[in-house]
Amino acid sequence: MSDFLGYAGLFFAAVIAGAVNSVAGGGTLISFPSLVAFGEADIVSNATNTAALWPGSLSSALGYRKDTEMRRDLLILLLVPSIIGGLLGALILVVTPESTFRFVVPFLILFATILFAGRKFFARRFADKSVQAQVTLPGRIWGFFFQLFVATYGGYFGAGIGILMLGSLSMMGLRDIHVMNALKTVLAALINVTAFVFFAYKGLVVWPLAIMMAIGAIIGGYIGARGAKRVNENYLQLLVITVGLVVSSWFIIRLI
């Protein structure tokens, strides 16, 4: 009975994580602790979590496919740093102590939350004021190199990469939160699948758990993407900021 409840809990956690990732990011903070609580080692939990959540990111990207078409130029620009960073981050995770990311993660996520909270200010700084949502050359250069950083972090652990990308896309000049969500879900899927391939090669993935949670994440990701389109933009922004504060606070508490 206890085993059944444990598996059911992991599946339910994956559904919620997939939905949260499709809307704001931070779903790892639900699914990763669930795997640790289930009894898996931290690095194995991280690798299995990555294997489980990337299909959910892909399914939510399908929900946003029309919005993604609107900024295909930015999607193509950010593909290369996403792949390189995802692989680099996965490699760093395997060769560095676990204590390192425990210390750094809360501050990265808190920074991302502050970045997103001020996104309209940054958008005015980087965008051409005469054209709505135009991304200038400085914005593209910023986006390319910051995406490399985000992808490296995403391959390393991944909690909050959605928030980081939303903040970065704001600084590039985008204003439509639904277009931003569409781009970040596709890029998150690419980062996660790159890291997943590396983790699988290293034998770190617990396949039965990964497959079960992937099904849950796909369900949650698609539901979340469809639901987000019906949410008022101000409420969605508030949700993103709230998730960021909760996620960073949780990690800070772990350090104490």
C-alpha cells in the first residue's frame, strides 16, 4: 500500500510540475523533492527528474505553437546556446559537489524573480520605443549570451529556468507574456532533452520512475498551457513572481 501511495504521489507531483512549468517555471521544485522523498539519491533524482519533465515542456510547447510562430527568428537565435549550455551544465553537475548548487540556486532564482518583476522597465530600455515588441541588436546579443548561462544552469539543476528566460526575453524587448511563454517552453524542452541524453549515457536515470512521471508531466504541461491562455496577463505575472519567491525561499531554508 505504501509503495502504491509513493508511486501515486510521484505521478501527481509530475502532473503539477508539468502544469507549473508550462505557466511560469519552477515545477522542478515539486517533482525533484518528491523523488528525494521517495528515496533516490540527489543526483539520481535530478537526472530522473530531467528525464521526466522534458516531455511535459514539449507538450506545453505544442499548446503555444501559434505564438511560437510569431517569433521564429528569436527561437532560431536561441537554439544553439540552449544545446551547448544544456550539455555543459549536465557535465558540471556530474563532476562537481552537490553542496555547490545548494548554495547558488536560491540566489539565482531570486535574481530571476526580481528581473521578471521589473520586466517592463527592462523592455523599455532594450526595445525600440517607436515599435511595439521590437527586439534590437543589443537585445539579441544579450539574449544569446544570457541563454547560454540559463541553459548551463538548466542542465545543472533547472529549477527556475522558465523564470530566468521570461526575464531575459523581457530584457530583449518582448512584451506579450504568451509569446514569451511559448518561446521559453520550447527552449526549456531543448535544454532538458540535451541534459537528459547526457544523464542517460551516464546511467543516472531510473527509467520506471522517469517514464511514469513523464506521462504525468505531459498531461500537466498541456493542461497548463491551454489554461494559461485564458488567464489575465496581470494575474499571470503575479503568479510568476510568486512562484519565484516561493522557490527561492524554499532553497534558502534548505541552507539554514
